[in-house]
Amino acid sequence: MQSNLVKSPPAAAGESLPIGVTETTIYERGEQQFIQLLATDNLDQKLAREPLLASEFEGALSLGIRAAYHNGTGDHTAHLFLQRILYGINRLNLFWYDDLRHYTNERSLYLYKIRDQIETAWQEWELAKIDVAALQQLDVKQALIERTAYDLDPPLSAGSRYIREQMTEIGYRHLLAIGSFDGLVEGSRLSRILGGAANPVQCTLVKVLLEEYGNGRFSRKHSTFFAQMLAEFGMNTEPEGYFDLVPWEVLACANHNFLLTECKRHFLRYSGGLTYFEVAGPSAYRNYLTAAQRLGLSDAAMGYWELHIREDERHGRWMLDDVALPLAELYPNDAWELVLGYDQEKLMGDRAAEAVVQSIYQVEQSTPLAPEKH
């Protein structure tokens, strides 16, 4: 399908944009063309015949990669554009029980090329934030034991205090809206890494997945509890219903997990990351639960947090004792990758949490307070 948008080629590095055209406009047009490409039958064959069908998108892509990862400007709009595009490709690895035609291009070589183009630049940018050489010198088992002990009950950050002590009900609803992006499909990416030879590590990961899925009972699946929290406020319970509210930092966490689960070479990094996620989860959920209790909300409006505090404390122990430490013994030369995965998950998770708190604060400041009920 030919785009009917007016095409304005993005400026190269060091050049100014055409008059009346902003980078935001370029990204918006590029994303719209990308959406059209996703729905195009025989995409690879059509692009081979008509490469200009993707010209606007590819121009925005080149601009975004330069702005996000090479210019050192920390361009928020570029990060958001790239993570939305990457997620649009990655989500095709899961089944959403929607129109089967939405998966027409799930194995498109063009989409694979675009995914790799973004991931290569993005992952290099992310890895530059970590001293990999130092990690390679660690006593891995001791490092994991010390990190998990600290992250079980870390000191409260400024953002955690804000959520616990100041966040309003408006902010709580906004938190649920952003959280629904992952909460309504929880455990899905874990399922992508469970195949292969049977062993105790694999069985532990299966146990974690089964509990995420309520041991096969939909009424007990974790996402069902999240949907109940949304329903309590009359909010949208459809997956991705609040996609446009999701900060790029949160999208980056999801896309990072897609990368690690789809590439088995990164199995140790994924396992280290999941260890952090399960260990640190309860401390974050206690913040949300404390806020909900302070606001006097119903049990249904906070049930997901209570469930997770109980189950993730158990999952954290499993991940350390039955996954991470055994893998460190099984792969002594590569075991440092467990710590890399752990530290990356923490770094990216903290960044996402800060972005969510900032988003909550902005919504609260821009929304008039309702009169108090008497």
C-alpha cells in the first residue's frame, strides 16, 4: 500500500530539517508507514519490486538511530520511536488471539533486518553503560548471592517514597494503565525459552511459568488478577489497551527480554535477568500495595500486588538456588554473563521505574483534583 503522506527526507547528520518539518513529525509519519508495511501482503516481494514503499519509514529509522545512539543527545522522541517499532516486530513472536492476518509478515526477512538494525545499535549503547571487563573477573556465585541479598529489601528510593506517601488515586490508575502493558500478558516471554533438554534448571523455570499461569487455571493466572484491578476502576482490560502511555524505558525492558529469549546464546544473561526480576519484584509490589492501602482502595484494586509478593519471594529463591547458581557451575567460563544479565535487568528496570514515576507525577499535576467526598 502506497503511503499518501507528503514525503520530506530527513536531514543527514549536521543538516537542518526542512521548513515546517520536525523530528516528531518524521517519526510519526515513519511509524504510520511501518504499520502499513506490517499489514501488507507479500511484504518482502513487494518491497523488492517497489523499495520506495518503505522510504519514509527507513528515513525516520536512520534519523532515530543517529539521534538515540550516536549523537549523545539522549533524544526521548527517537528512543520512543525505535522501541515502538522494535516492539511491533517482536510482538509477532507471541499469539494474541486476534485476526490471523495480523501475522502475515511474522517471518518477513525485511522485518528481521529492521529488528537487527535497531538491536545492534541499541544493544551496543546499552552495554556501554556496564563495565563488562570487571564482571568477567568476579566470583560469580558470591556476586549473585550478595546482589540478591541486597535487592530483597533495598533502601527506598525517592520514587518509591513518592508512590508510598504521595501518589493520588489518579496516579494509581495511571500506574495500572502503564503496568497493564506487561501485567496482562505476564509470563509470555518466559515461555519462549523453555524448550530443549530436560534438567533441573529447566524444570524450575517451568515451575515459575506454571505459577505465572495459575497452574493452568485462568481464574488464577496472574494477568487475571491484573485485569480485576483495572476492572475495579472501569478501565480497559484488553492487552496493549494503554500502549500509547508506555514510556520508552518500559518498552526497552520488554524488547530486551524478547532479544534474550529469542537468542539461546543469551540464555545465561536471560537467567540472570530473571533472577533479579523475581528477587526484586516484591519490594516494588510492596510500594504499590502500601499506596493502595493508604488510598483506602478495595481488595480487588490491589490483589495482584498481594499475590506477587507471596509468589515472587518464592520464585526469587528458586531462581537463585535452582537456576542461577547451578548454571554458574555448569558454565564456569561464561558464568559472568549471569551477572551481566542481572545487572542489566536492574539498570533497565530502575530506569523504567523512574520514567513511570515521572509519568505519574506529570499526570497528577495536569489533572484537576476532584472534590472530596463527604
